[in-house]
Amino acid sequence: MAETVFAGDHFNQPGTDGAVKGSTAVISANSVPPKANEREMKPFSLTGLDGVRHSLADWKGKIVILNFWATWCAPCLYEIRDFITYQERYQARGLQIIGLGLDDEKKLRNVQRTLEINYPVLVADPVENSGLMKLWGNSSGVVPYTVVIDRDGRVTYAHRGLMNHDVFDEHVLPLLDKV
């Protein structure tokens, strides 16, 4: 079974070539062992921009990337473009990206329309759902924050800050190869 890894509390800024500089060092230097209670999916139910109430059980059997983001967060908006590509490219292999928007619905809808987000976006009011990120291992409240969940519902990786291609290749692609 893969271990949960919590990456550093940093906003890695994209370099001019589109890559995130220093991310590998941040990941290895700031990794901590998982706590036993951080390995399982935490139950929650939120309404999506599609108007339907969703829980993670809706995507059981999929590799889930649960991405906490906000409309005011530039790194969040930057990484959404990569998530759109990943969803398109790997959906047939069982990948399901879920955006958890920590903002009001109108702002989230505007970003969804502008960026043409092709995966579900759930609305998590930042006041009502203030403890949701903490429940998922992000006590600092940093966004973007991304959690990877395997087909059996176990958290395999969590990342604070911008998630780059190298992190995706290392922590998500191997899960897609397991059936």
C-alpha cells in the first residue's frame, strides 16, 4: 500500500518554462509520515455546480484527485489547466478529478465557464466548511491543496501548493496502472 505524503507548506511559483522550480526538493524535504486516521476517505456531502448533492462514494472505484481551490488563488487557477488536461487524458483509465471550490457559487461558476473545467466542481462555502481542509490533513488552510485517493478509498498522497507534472507522474500515474 502506498504511503500518504504531505508536501511542503509552500506556494511553488511556476517558472518561465511552465515547470515548478524546486518542487522535488520541497516534497522530499518536507515529507512526514501519515497518521493512521489520514489513510481513509473522510465522508462529506456537498452540492456541485451541476445542482446535485455529491459525496466521494459517487466515485468509488476511481482514482480521485480531490483539489481544494479558490477563485482568488492564482496558483489554483494555474493548476486547473493541468487538471483539465489530466481529466481528458486519463478519464478512460479511471481518473476522476473533483474540484472543491472554497468560494461563493457565482464566482466558482464564472471560473468553471471561463476555464472550461471538465470535471465536477463542488461548492464548499469557506465559512460553513472551514474545517473541511483540516479534516483532510491541511491544518494550515493553504490552497491549492490536493489529495490523491486510490480505488479502494485510501489516501495515498496529499500536497500543499501547486501540483506539477512530476508530482502527478510520481503519485497518480502508478495508481492508474493498477486495476
